[in-house]
Amino acid sequence: MYDLDRPRPLNDDQVKIFKTKISDYFLDSQKNIIVAQQDKKIVGVASIIYLQRLNRVKTEMYIPELIVTEKLRCSGIGKRLMQYCMELAKKKNCYRIRLESGNSRKESHKFYKSIGFEQSAQFFSKYV
Ligand SMILES: CC(C)(COP(=O)(O)OP(=O)(O)OC[C@H]1O[C@@H](n2cnc3c(N)ncnc32)[C@H](O)[C@@H]1OP(=O)(O)O)[C@@H](O)C(=O)NCCC(=O)NCCS
């Protein structure tokens, strides 16, 4: 998560909150965490949320986080993680996979295009 510029916990209370979020993910049938391991170390992570859409019979696979550890990027790990997600999406009978990528992440956009994803929407947000 830190590799993805996610904020680090500022204190022990926040560490607890993040740990709880991860264990909740494992307990929730509508969520998955996929990891890539090398020499027993986690070197890549994809998180998944299955979203029920009111206008679709099938579920949507949403990937909020995808990160490969910096020194191992461009060695095929991200592609393998996403291939696994694609297989899982078929098994779970999802109609599509969706994810967001900030405008500044130009390199990631090339990655997504190289594995067959297309830019199909604009993303609007407002901090509250
Ligand atoms: C984006 C990210 C997950 C890609 O994972 P990766 O392991 O580095 O990518 P891979 O090595 O599996 O690359 C797969 C394909 O994408 C292409 N690709 C990957 N990074 C690329 C880049 N920076 N520029 C151009 N193409 C790229 C590769 O050429 C490769 O194509 P090929 O199979 O034809 O050779 C990884 O770079 C990362 O963690 N980046 C920082 C976090 C991030 O931006 N996450 C996405 C948030 S939206």
C-alpha cells in the first residue's frame, strides 16, 4: 500500500484500524485479497470487491488496489496478478472488471492497455 503512495498509519490506533480492515476483507464473501509471493515475501497485491449493480444481472469485479513492489516492477508480476483476477472474474460469473487509475499514473495506463483494458469512463470525485 505504501508503494502506491497510500498514507502510512500515523499512530498505533491507525495501525489497528488498517489491520482490522484487512481481516474484515478476509471475512467478507464480497471481497478478496490476491497476493503474489516470491521467496515467501509478498511482492504484489490486488484487492477485489464484488459489486452488485442494480441494472445488471451479473456482478462487477472492482479492483481498488493493485501494487507490485517497486524493485520488481516490469517483470510480469502485475500481469500475472491481473490474469488471476480475470480467471476469478469468469469463475464468479462477473460481467466485467473495473478499476480506477489517477490521471497522473501514465505508466499504469500503458500497463492496463497492454493487458487488454480500455479507458471507458471519466472519474469524478469530491472530498467531503
Ligand atoms: C502498474 C503495475 C501494477 C504493473 O505491474 P508490473 O508487474 O510492473 O507490470 P508487468 O511487468 O506485469 O507488465 C505487464 C505488461 O505491461 C507493460 N508495462 C508495465 N509497466 C509499463 C510501463 N511503465 N510502461 C509501459 N508498459 C508497461 C509491460 O510492458 C508488459 O507488457 P508485455 O507483457 O507485452 O511485456 C506496477 O507497475 C505498479 O505497482 N505500479 C505502481 C502502483 C500503481 O500505479 N498501481 C496501479 C494503480 S491504478
